[in-house]
Amino acid sequence: MIRIQLLQSQIVEPAGLKGQYYEQRPQNKLEWFKNNGWGYRDTKFILEQDGGVRLTGNKYRFSNQKMMKFKEWAEQKVGIDLSLNCEAQNEIPGDPPIINEQFMNAIKGQFNEISFDNGQRILHSHGHTMQEIYELRHGKLARIVDCVVFINSHAQAELLVKLAMEYNVMLTVYGGGTNVTWALQCPKEERRMIVSVDTSRMNHIRWVDRKNMTALVETGVTGKDLEKELSRYGVVCGHEPDSVEFSTLGGWISTRASGMKKNRYGNIEDIILSVKVVTPTGTLSQSLDYPRVSSGPDLNQIVLGSEGTIGIITEAVIKIKAQPEVCKYESILFHNFALGTEFMYKLSRSRVWPASVRLVDNNQFQFGMALKTMPHSKREEFMDKVKKYFITQYMQYDPDQMCLVTVVFEGTKQEVEFQEKKVFELAKFYKGFRAGAENGERGYFLTYMIAYLRDFAMQFQFIAESFETAVGWKNVPAVCENIQRRIVEECSKRGVEKEPFVSFRISQVYDTGATIYVYFGFGYKGIEDPVKCYSEIEDAAREEIMKNGGSISHHHGVGKLRKQFMQRQIGDTGVEILRRIKQQIDPKNIFGNQNLI
Amino acid sequence: MIRIQLLQSQIVEPAGLKGQYYEQRPQNKLEWFKNNGWGYRDTKFILEQDGGVRLTGNKYRFSNQKMMKFKEWAEQKVGIDLSLNCEAQNEIPGDPPIINEQFMNAIKGQFNEISFDNGQRILHSHGHTMQEIYELRHGKLARIVDCVVFINSHAQAELLVKLAMEYNVMLTVYGGGTNVTWALQCPKEERRMIVSVDTSRMNHIRWVDRKNMTALVETGVTGKDLEKELSRYGVVCGHEPDSVEFSTLGGWISTRASGMKKNRYGNIEDIILSVKVVTPTGTLSQSLDYPRVSSGPDLNQIVLGSEGTIGIITEAVIKIKAQPEVCKYESILFHNFALGTEFMYKLSRSRVWPASVRLVDNNQFQFGMALKTMPHSKREEFMDKVKKYFITQYMQYDPDQMCLVTVVFEGTKQEVEFQEKKVFELAKFYKGFRAGAENGERGYFLTYMIAYLRDFAMQFQFIAESFETAVGWKNVPAVCENIQRRIVEECSKRGVEKEPFVSFRISQVYDTGATIYVYFGFGYKGIEDPVKCYSEIEDAAREEIMKNGGSISHHHGVGKLRKQFMQRQIGDTGVEILRRIKQQIDPKNIFGNQNLI
């Protein structure tokens, strides 16, 4: 008989959260999140009299510090005319709710929080595409949810779905509302009552198992809160999308999200072991807390990427890891994007991947430089000048060509040493120059600032968006070149005054390819319908992407924004199969957000 | 404008294969593969007059070498009574075929090879569960396919499915026929004509892209042929299940297969980028040669694990890797299974994983020793004795407790050095003793020999099988202990004379758990219905597994063997969703093998 004594199981049942938030955020999201833009209410970029730009509030490391180079960069490199003005409207209009009386009677007393407040209804009816933000600032959302119900448990989710089925009410699920695919946009023609199911109270971490390194987590938890709670047990989930402060586990699952440090922690499909979802056909609850299973088609994978079309995802078993011993930023300068790309490709082939490694093009590099806060001392100012001289004059980097690779190393001391050695060896081969931790950190900070900057730019009649794709290595050049070319053509065709701002980042490496992330924006002065103009250009860019071997999306998903490309991506039979699966799971189309197909 | 010059694309279109096989195997599988057992016809274990055991033929490294310790081990440790005899029948009976005349007229002239040969029909109607082999040796398969059609292209697959739909013929797909779940077993009550679709002629590698590191491969290719062909281009797929000599890419996809070196190359879901499958609803063909995509639910994952229930998988884009610079075996002795398990657990936590690392229990360790061929010289014989003395007397390893971890290191020189250092450091902490490459290699050789040994044992009224599970780390002890206990109980209850042979191996590590692989066998002398007896015991063992947190299967799959456990594994809603998906994709149940649910 085998007798084995492994270490005692270490299951922890955290007491924290259970509907509360860290940072003592008020329960009412509109008290701390903007109603017509990204992020914290107290945080925005403002242009000051002396031409400096400052990030207000106190939420970020660089908050309240003056950035003197920003104005020049915005005007000269991006083409933002800071003399223009375009304020947002004070009130956002919304139509009166459609009420299903029978349904309202049935839910009476069953849920702690139900809201018909206009502000809440609007908040729960949009994501963060440029089009939606523009509508919030200057127009009106064509259709908004009629009511918001806040759930705090799986049982409440089941009840709500049951009643929605019974009284034919449409449900739409709200996590962090950070999607950029019109996923939350309500179908204009929907005449049933639309109820938004807010999951943010359902954010408890039910258990943490430090033997198996798994945790059971409710899907309403935001990334930031999740990591704060897990850190109390010395563990980490490690999923860090740019929206991590606000997006939720449920949202990540619904969209097949990807995080900055996927090299170490995996993408969402690697992190999830099993999901629980309330569908109109019943609750899908598999006993699947196994590392890996062969039990037929993987139903988790129907839920992953379902984008709110089949049910309310209530909880998931996720993998966790020990907090890394070492965590450090680094950066490497390359003479140009071509060399940087070669480096990224060879790094992918070496399979020695830091937790995060990204290549930003010259535009984005200069963007990072523009976000530099003022030096705190004459010495710092002097050192900046010396470094600049050294790089441009001595090392002969062309300031209008040079690019930056930003790196995050995480792991044990030995692991990190091993990775550093390989990375810098390879960088040297491509004439890379180590540019230090601060540049690396600033590169990552930039990505958290982008959405705030987009809001800032909108004040000056400048609209911008990001989009992304995954593509095999050999198509990386063609995709970048053709996106650039096509955007410039389309802007010119439509009478956009100045040359558009287009910037590329290789934001993830894989064995067989890379993720390309694009920022694109233009000043719309003189353009009659800026949103329409923008949308057409973005669609044209996606055309180029797909023509040149890029995917419909790497991680943003499809929503309604990219539905028209689905047939090309998955074929007629694929679309038909998805349609039938949806129809089988949700025959009355209760989850009628019309995402995907 | 960005100008990037990456290395020229390196796409190769191999001329090889296209229906031919390496080793000049005859087209007729029955000329080189056994008709009632595992593997090559010329390869079997035989007991010789002098008590030695020899593997006939010339296919393996240890072929034709005498093993003197085998007899003693088999009799004393396993309980095989080598005085008994139980020859297989000479002819395997088969019922006349059911012919659908209209269908036969429709396919006339459309396919190069169609067979009504009894031997071919039987071959295409079974896998390699003990029950099926027993039936082949002593009984009759209740229902066999009526006809075998050999396809050699995607177009032929489409034609066959179209005609099957038109004339209501059941199709069953045959790759290597190595499943161990009754997947190929024809439903007894099936009255439609059953056609086996043999994919082995559809084995071409269509292109190899050494820039993206992908390849397009037809699904009829066996693992061995695939690697041989890829090696000509300096690349490797790296998927190495124990059945790699005979199983096919299509089979791996259908069953969610796992390979020995998944730590380096991934399991099948990590290797596949996209699949093409002919279903009754149409051909699912997604443009998905991207490293990673968010385009809704991942339809690849409906095909992976579909176990032949939805269509004919014809081709797939797979990832390939450069051939490793270094490839070496190693092994480490541990005093007992508990210490070995602790080591495996800690290794999983360190995340420094060799390409393969396995822990075998004492039973399997002694099994490996029994397969040692005779020393080739007196010096070798002497060294064996010295080593044995050293291990047992000096290092004080108990020969009836000690276990072995077998390792394969693959990678660059630096990678392997790094892994070796970590692995041996950790081993030392658990009092492990480096036992050299030969023991490691023999451990892996054993797994290729198992099925041949099972056939050997059947001659002596001894039946055996393997089964496996995946389980979270903390449940590993409980699963092993309870499997052992329950098997012994159930054998005793049923009058099995001697104590059954039960042996465990931790064959894969994951972040959150492990794969446990079990060999189980007993002598059935005096048992009236040995197959029924065996099945009941195996079901009881699976009960214990699931009760103690183990999965329905790690990689063998479900087939018909484990259908009764599906509801427990994926829940009622899960079963219902699978049922509806099947019904939607294949409404006439053309792919009527009745696997999964």
C-alpha cells in the first residue's frame, strides 16, 4: 500500500471583499468614474497657461507632475491643434425606460439594488470605443438599458435568468464596461425591456488553494482588486490588461482577454481552469478543476469569447502563482523599427521570454518622451541633456527613427538572470543599447494613460482609437506598411487636413507570430461627420490587416464592431455553427446584445 | 513610411509522403501490423526454453536481446503463471456486410481503394482496449464496419460525407486505430451500412514555413512519419504519445491527445493553430493561422476532443520547432514514492520543467529492471553487481520501495544546463540519487513495450490495461491510495486468485496538478467472465478516481468506455449542450459512433 504524506493542504477562505472595494470606492460608480470618458473622475490631462500639461488627481505615480514637452510633441508630431475647443455637453440625454410590469413585479424584493437612474442606465450602455465616447460628449446613445439590477451571487444570477426567460426580458451583462467593440451597445430595434446585470457586487474570492495553486473567484472582481486580495496570501493571478484597474474577470473570460505579462502567466484561456455560467438552458458547471482534461469538446472554450451572448458567467477557478522574487523594468533602444522587429522575432525563436517584452515605434517612443515630467533638480536636467547627446550624437541614433523595446522581467533571481543574459546578448547583436529601467517603466505607464489622452485630445477636435491584430511573423512588415499606407490614403480621400497620427507597437511575441497594436488618430476640423469618417477608415485598416494575413482581433474581440469580418475569419460553416450553438443555448435570445454574428 | 526587411520567407513544399510511408511499409496494414494485438507483426515477446524472454523482430533498440530477469519478475512480482496457456483463435469471425446499393453505385469509380475484405473490416472496427483484444483473440466483434474506403484528399472527404448524407450511410473515421476507449467499436444496433473512412493515404505535409514555424499537415500522417519528414527540414513537431509509431494527427485532434514531451512542445491544443473538418453542415475552415485570436468561441475546441462525432478532420496547421541542440536522458532514484512525489510537486512549482519528467513507482521500476538485456561482457555484468550493491547496501535504498524519476532534457546547451542544475539541486534536497541516462532511457522504452507485454501476458490468462487521470496536487496521494485499495478489494470480491498487479506513474506535471497513469492487471484463471470482471473493476477504480478529485481522463478520452461518467464530469447542462451541438452539426447522425454522450 502506498503511503504518501504531502504537505498539508493550504486552503484559505478569504474574508475580504464580498461586495466591498479597495480604496474605499463608493458603491456608486458615477461618483468616482467618468460618465463620458475613461477612468477616474479626478484624473485628466489639462493644458496649463505656461504650456505645460499635467495629470490631475492622485491616482498615478506621475499624477500632478508637470510635463513640459507634451504640448510641443502634441502639436508638431501628432497634429493636435491646441487652439481649438470642443467641450462635452453637460447633460447626456436618455430616453425614458421601457418597463415590463410583470417582470418588475416578479423581481420585487429579490434584489438589493435596482436602478432606473438615467446616469446609471447610460453608464451601463456603453464601452470605450471612440464612437461611443463621441456620442456621450456630443450626442445621444440611440438605445440604452431600461434598468440596472446589481447581483451579488450565483443564485441571484440564476433567478434573474429564470425570470428574464419567463417574462421575455433582454439581459446584458456589465463587468467593468471597458470593451472597445460596441459589446454593450443596445440594439436600436430592441423593444423588449433591457436589463443590465451589474456584476460588480459579486466580487468575492471564495477560496485560495496554495497547494494546487488555484483560486475560486466570482467574476465581478476587477483586476486590481483581485491582485490586492490575492497578494495578502502571497500569490498573484498575473493577468494585466491595460484595463486592469476597471475590467473584470467576467469581462476577460467573455472577450478572450490577453494581459501584458502573458509570457509568464498566460492568456485568459491559460489562466482559467473552469467557468460557471448561467445560461437559459441551465447552469453550466463542470467539475473541471484539473490541470488538463480530455472529456470531449472543451465547453469552457464556448464560454471564453462568448462576449455576453450565452449567459451570466458567475465564477471561475483560476490558476495562481507565487509572487515573483524579482520584478524589474528594462528598456533597449534600437536604431529603427526593422532592427527592433528582427530582435523581437529572434527573441521569440529563442523561447527565452521575459514576462513582458514590447517594441514601440518611433512615434510611440517620442510619445513616451513627451510624458516625461520635469526634472526635479538641475542635476537631473543636466543628466537628461547628457544622455540625449550621448544617444543621438555619440551612438548616432536618429531621434526620428529610433525605437524602444520595453521589458518586464519577473521570476526567481536565477530565472531573471538567465533571461537578462539572453535578452541583452541578442539585443547587442541587433545593435541595441540598454536604456534603463525608467524608460521601460514609462513605456508601460504610457499604455495606462492612453485612454485619458484620447479624452484630452477630443477637446481639441482630435479623435483617436487603438486597434490590434495577431499575425504570423512573416506578415508583420506587410501588415504595418499597409495599415500605414491605407490610413493615409483614406484620410486624404476624406479631406482630413493634416497627416494622421499612426503608431505601431509589437506588444506580444508568440512562437508563430506577434501582436501588433496600433494607435491612430486625426484632427477632424472641417469633417462633417467625424465618427462616420473615422469608422470607414478603421474598417479600411482592418481590411488591409486581413488581406495581409492578420486576424480580426488578438484580444479586443468582435462585439458588433467587427461582425462583418467574421465570415472571413471563421468561414460560412463556422458562422453557421456559432449561430446554431447560440440558438440552442439561448433560444429566446435573452442575451440579445447581438455580438459576434 | 515604415520599411522593414525581415528575412525572406522560407516556405518549403515537401515532395515526400503523398500516400507513401517511411520504412517502405506495405499499403496493406495487415501485412505489417497485428490483426489481434498491438504493433508490428514481427515483434512479440516470447518465452524461450532457458527461461529467457526475447523481443522478436528488429524494430526496436532492444529487439532480439535476451532478458533473463523477466521470467522471475513476471512470476513473482506480477503474478503471471507462465505454465498456463491461452492461445488466440486462428481466424477472427465476422458477419457478412450490410450493403447500401445506391450508395455503392454512387461511389463507384470515385475512390481508388474500397475494401470488403473481412480482415480489413475487422481491423477498422476496433481499438486497443483489453476487452477488444480479448474479443479478437477468443470471440467475435458484435458489429463491424461493412466496408472500408481509403481517402487521399480533402475533396474525397467532402464527397464521401455528401454521399453518406444523401444515402444515409454511417461513417466512422480511422486513423491509427490506437484508441483505448471503444471509440471505433460499432454500435451493435446500427442497421445502416457502416463505412470506415481510412485516412492513412491522406498523409501529405503540404508546406513547412520556417519563418512562422508552422506547417500544414494532412491528418492521416502517423507521428513517426510526420517527424521523419519534418526532420528533413530541420524542424520537429514534438508530439510524442506512447502510440506515436501508429497514431495519427487526426486521432490526436479527435481525442485531445497529450505527448510525453508536452513540457516543451505543448499538448495537442497548444500545437494546433487551426483545423479543417468536413461536417454534414459544411466544411469548417477558418483562416486561423494566427498565434492567438479573439473571434468568439474557439471552434477549434469543438473539434478537439470531438472523438469522431462531427466529421472528418482532413488537415491542420501545426506549430513546429527547431530541432533541439541537445537531447539527453537522465534518471534519479528516490527512496520511496512519497519522496518522489514531493520532488515532482516542488519541481512543478519551480516551473523549471525538462521536456519530460516522470516518476515511476517501485513496481514499474522493477518492471524496468526486468527488461534489462543480458550484459554483453563480464565487465558489464560485474559493474551491474557493483551498482546494485552500492545502491542497496551503501546508499541504503530499499529495493522494494525505491522509485525512479526519468527525465528527458531538450533545448539549447544553455537551457539544458540551467534545467539540469535546478533539477538535480532539488533532487538532492529530497535525497535523490542520480542514476544515469541508461535507466532513464529504459524507463521510456518500457512505455513503448507495454502493449506488446499485455499481449504476451494474455497468453498466460493474464489480462491488463492502463488508465489515467489528471488531478490537483493535493489529491495525488488520495487518488493513488484509493485506486490501490479499491482494486484489491474488488479483485478479492470476485475471486481473483492472486493479488492484482497495480502500478502508478506520475507521468506529467502541471502548475496545478499531475497526470497519474496506472497499469493494472490480474490472472483470470477460475474467473468465468474475465472481461466482465475486468470492466467492473476498472469502473470501480474510475469511481474512486472521481470521488477523490480526479478527472474522467487526462488524454485517453471518453469514447464509449467512460460515457457513464460524463454527466459527473461536465454536468447536466454540459451534456445537454454537447448533445445539441452534435445534433446541430450532424442532424442525421452520420458520424454515429456514439462516442462521448
